[in-house]
Amino acid sequence: MSIYEYLPHELARLGVIVRAGGLDRRQVHAQVRQAQEHVERARVSPAEPHHLSELSIAELRCVQWERIAPVMGREQVAMYARSLDSRAVRREEQRLQRLTADVAETERSGVTAPEIPRHRVCRVGARAVAGRFRPGVPGPVVHLMAAPAEEAARRAWAVHGKDGGLYRRTGCRIASVEQVLPEFGELF
């Protein structure tokens, strides 16, 4: 049985925490403004068919940046450090407890050995096929958890490429797969 080492909200939170490491207050406030702008841009983007979306990822990141800014003031630190952020430390402990409980539950079930692949959140973009191109209309985008990017494309096609699925209705094919969480270099 496959167990998630990181859930999407954990990837977003940890990515921000890693990126914040060593930043001063001014730099953190600049990141807060950028995150807020990203949320506003994502709000006007076309709706996605899943809860995991560009908007939800932008909101998760923004919440973390907005949380880190006052932590620096409260702790009276010149630069952010994860070790001084009690909530970040507590959330990582909770993630490890969740992971341990998931592994123990899988082992108790005895069905299969636990497997913990490094899942990522991938953005799968689609484009209209020749002859069905509509200028100014973007193709649908979905965000999925998958171990390699190729698996994200396979899963997207399995769900949305069937008769009556999103890709068939819109006359689209998968055009791109991009890892969005974690960003390259953030965690693994």
C-alpha cells in the first residue's frame, strides 16, 4: 500500500519554510506581497475540476508567508530560522506522527507492505487538438499527486481522457506536466 510521505498542504508549508530560511523581515514581507498577488491571479484563473488547484496551492503558501512574518517580530529575530518557529517544529512532528501511524496501520492490515514513494504535486496542462483550437480559451489544468511526472500524466488521462471526461468533452490532449510542489531544490 502506498503512503504519502508528504500531503499537498505539508509540501506547500515546508516549501515556504525552507525558502524563508535566512530571509530578513523585509524579504519575508516582500514574499508575503508576492504570495498575496499570486492568490489574486489564481482566483481569476479558470476553475479546476479538483480541490487541489492552483488557487488552493497559492492560498496554502500565502497562509504560511503571512504566518512567518509576525513570528519574526514576536521572536525578535533578524533572520527566519525554522528551529525558532515553534509551530513549524510542531507541524513537522505531527507529520512524522501521521506517517508513523499510517505505516503501522498498513502493517497491521497485513494486505501489503507499506510503500512510501516521494509524491509530488504536478500541474497537468492540456491544449485543444488541431481543428478544435479556440483562440483565447486556455486548455484545462489539473493538479495531481504522483511519484514521477509521467505518472501524473497517466493518472490525469485515466480519469479525464475517458468517454465523457474533461479531455474528451473539450477536445484536448495533455500538453505539459510540471512539478509545482515541492519546487525544485526545496525538499527533494
